Amino acid sequence: MVKEPGAPDAASYVIEPLKRQAPDLLEKIGRYCFDLAEYKRHKNWEDVENDPEIDDELQSKLKESSEPVRQKEMIRCGKECNGCPHGPYICEYKWNPEKGKTESKYIGKV
């Protein structure tokens, strides 16, 4: 007998609707999730700086705290490189109220 897999730590509003989907749609959703994770993992440093979706997400976190947020990222060098992405690297994001935007800083290799 096949057992239902354990759900990842995610909000129930994400998990519960998935349980009601047909197997073929779940496979498509799984591929989308994998592709989305790869896309986010490989975003270029400049893409992160200019992506309003990411800026909004980071800004909401950063505006609540005066402390910078550090995260591990894989970064593309922007060249046609067979070794891309590079890293992981630590990048730091901080809200600058004087400029009204999020600023980023490269910290170093993990």
C-alpha cells in the first residue's frame, strides 16, 4: 500500500489545495516549483537590485527592522560562462530611509 508523503513545512493554505489536485496537474506544479526555485537560485546580482517583486519583499522585512538581512545566493557573473552560477555567496540587504530604497552589499563567499 502506498502512503501519502509527508508535507514540507509550508502554510496549510498552500498544502491543502495541492492535496485536492489530480496527479498530472501535481506533476506540472512540481516541475513549475523546481523551475521557479532554480530561477530564484540563479538570479543575477543586478536582477535582484532591479526586481521590484524582490525589492518589495525585502523592503517589507527591512522596514520593520533596522538590522540588515543577510542571505545565501548563487550569482551569475553576467558573462557567457560555463561555470555559472557561482557561489554560494552571502549578500546583505538594508533599507535606506534617506534614499527610500533597499541597498545591497556583497559580503563574501560562504
